[in-house]
Amino acid sequence: MNNILRIARKEVAGFFSSPIAFIFLGSFLAVILFIFFWVETFFARNIADVRPLFEWMPLLLIFLVAAVTMRMWSEERRSGTLEFLLTTSVKGYQMVLGKFVACLGLVAVALLLTLPLPLTVSLLGPLDWGPVFGGYLAALFLASAYAAIGLFISARSANQIVSLILTAA
């Protein structure tokens, strides 16, 4: 368990050490807000409802998770650190679970950043919080399935862009 958390911390720190993390998270939030308020015409409906957020979430999570997982194994192979990792005392399943936990942590951060949206909607009218929490839990489970697919594709491809395109496809 210690090795899994160590690998997850390394991946999260590597992700946030570059501005790419903030670009991905910022663009994810910008697209969610654009869709919620302008595409779904939130103010024209006169209902305190976050249903459009969860209707669009599966499609948006595909692209976010593809962007997060594209570099996980491809970067290890390109930089030559995969051979080093395989010769350490860390077992293969620990490496896979560590990268998976890191992906889920990054997606959980992205989902937490969308939490002010339902809070703001609840100020405008009564909001049923049960479906909101259920929607966030379902989004996290769906993101975990997408992360498993993305990590598999990243492990099979040597190029990050190829991994991104195949995961999103």
C-alpha cells in the first residue's frame, strides 16, 4: 500500500509541476460553465436544477480523463524510466494501482472544482441534494472506468498524442 501511495504522489506532483494541469482543469471548468449557463440556457428555464451538469459530464469526462492518462505510461516509456521502475522492488500491480489512484485523485480534484456550481444554484432555489451527490458519485465511478481504459491505451502506445486520441475515441 505504501508503494501505491508513493507512486500516486509522484504522478500527482509531476502533473501539477507543469502548467498543463492548470490548463486542463481550467478548460474543463470553462467548458462546464459554458455548457451549463449558455448551451442549456439555465436562466431561461427558471428551475434550480443541475441536471444539465450531469447530462454533459460523461462526454466531458472522456476528454479530461484522456488528457490525464495520456502521459502516464507513454512518458515512462519515452523517458526511459519504465525499465528502472521494473527493476525496483515495486510490483507491477502496485505501479498500475498507483497510477490509477493518481488519475482518480486528479479527476476528483476536477469534480470538486465544479462543486460551487450546485452551491450557487441552491442559493437561487430549493435543490434536492440526493441526486447531486449521486451524480457526483456516478461521475467518479464513470471516470474510474475511463481511467482504466486510458491507462491501458497509454501502456500500449509509445506516443502521448496517440494515446490521447485513442482514449477519446
